[in-house]
Amino acid sequence: GENVEQHPSTLSVQEGDSAVIKCTYSDSASNYFPWYKQELGKRPQLIIDIRSNVGEKKDQRIAVTLNKTAKHFSLHITETQPEDSAVYFCAASGSYQLTFGKGTKLSVIP
Amino acid sequence: GAVVSQHPSWVICKSGTSVKIECRSLDFQATTMFWYRQFPKQSLMLMATSNEGSKATYEQGVEKDKFLINHASLTLSTLTVTSAHPEDSSFYICSARDQGTSGYNEQFFGPGTRLTVL
């Protein structure tokens, strides 16, 4: 089955700096890569996703890149703000199941 | 957008009792729903895949006789934790696929149910 590795497990940045979270996956058949933000006690919230036919996608301060050859994808958050502090999960999916990474706790220091 | 609800949002029960959690897709039909469990400071772990009108598919290590799943309609799946024990205390989250979307596995998550077993 699919295996997703996520790094780093914790990340602290100064407000205004950029944050980068990286994930690798094992199944070359995976074609959908969402990123979720989860605040304590709440549901995972989809913040951006990318499909395998695209190499990069951007939505305001958030961007995701995908390298299918190397089987890795990354989340980039620019101009970080304190409200970006949360746990972020990457996931990979073929046609059926989502497999999640272990999560990155992002702390944005004012 | 697609909305998924869960009920209850939290429940406290005594050891040995059973608890039922409902997951509903409010504005779309979901042939497939997924049940996840999340322990504190950990990731979401898929427990089972619930298919409307058929038996659920359980992940390795998940006891199907303990975690009963029913998906009787296109908008409702239920998870019943039978004979609950303190180690079953966790955050249970469901998700649903919108069968009207593309072939990609986009899932919409419910708000989760916090189960505490005393």
C-alpha cells in the first residue's frame, strides 16, 4: 500500500517568513495530493490540493509543488501569520483511499 | 461546498457500553464514506471504508466485530463502538466522497466525535 513520509514534524518560523513542508510517497499510481490544516479538536480543513497532471499550484500565500519522478510534493506558505499556526497534514491517494503523513506542527512566532 | 456532519460531537460513556456515531453528507450523495481514528498528537488512521449497500472494508488490525459500520443510505453511515474500553477513547472522524466529482479521491471531512470511555 501507499506510504507517506512527512518532514519536519515541527517547524517554528518568525511571522512574515516562509514555511516549507515536504512529503514523499511510495505508490507511483497515486494521482491526488491534498494538504490539510488541522486546529486542535477540529476537522482537517483542505487548504490546497494538486493532481498528478500538474506540477505546481498556487492560491494566494499557499503553493504546492509536485515532482512525480521523485515522488515528492511540498507545501509552501509565504508571509506567514500567527493564524497559520496549526498542524498540517499531507496525503496521497490513488483512486480509493487517502494515506496521511504524520503531520507537521507549525508555530508562527509574532 | 460539500458538507459532512457528525453526531454527537462528543460523548462520554462507561466501559462496556456501546456508542453509535452518525456521519451524514448534507448536500451530496456519498456512495463511499471513510472512518478515521486520531489519537492525541497523531495523524489520522483509516479504520474502514463504508460502501452504501454493502459490507464495510476494514483496515488491518481493526476489529470488525468491535467497530460496526452501517451505510444504509447514500447520505448516512454509522459507526458503533461496541463494548467500549478506555483504550477506545479517541477522536473519530468520518469523511465522504462526492460521487458527482471527478475520478480523484476528494474527501470531505466531518467535524469529528470525541469519545471518552471511563
